[in-house]
Amino acid sequence: VALQANVTPGGQYIAGTKSAPGSKQYLTSASVTFAAAGNIQEHGLFSQANPSGAVLWDRTVFSPIGVSPQDAITFQYTLTINSGG
């Protein structure tokens, strides 16, 4: 499964800021500023910023969000690891 379209400049993925907000949690957060109007309805978390060879770790599809030029959306993903599993 792949994302339907890449909206980032130059075709590269945006590297998120990584943190550990809690025990056994991994958080990544990245903001995207849009150059053109459109509808955004999916988000992907990849293994690296270069699309060549990147592995899609998580894909989220949601109701369309309308954006205009210079609008920005911050995407966050939190992974929580359960003990013993």
C-alpha cells in the first residue's frame, strides 16, 4: 500500500521531530506547509525521508481537510509499546 500523492516539496518526505513523551512511547511530529489548494486525506509514517527504498510503517486515512496555499497542518503519530507483547 502506498500513499496516493506526495505533497511535499521536491518529492522528499518531511522528517519529523522525535521524542519519548512517556514510558514505552515514541512520538513523531512534523508540519507541512502547502503551496497549492487541495484536499488532504491521508498521512504516512515512513522509515526515512528519501522515498527511494522507504518503508511505509503506518498509513492513516481521514475525512478530507481543505487547504489553501500557505496553510499548514501538523501531523503527530504516537506509538505505545505494551509490556510483554
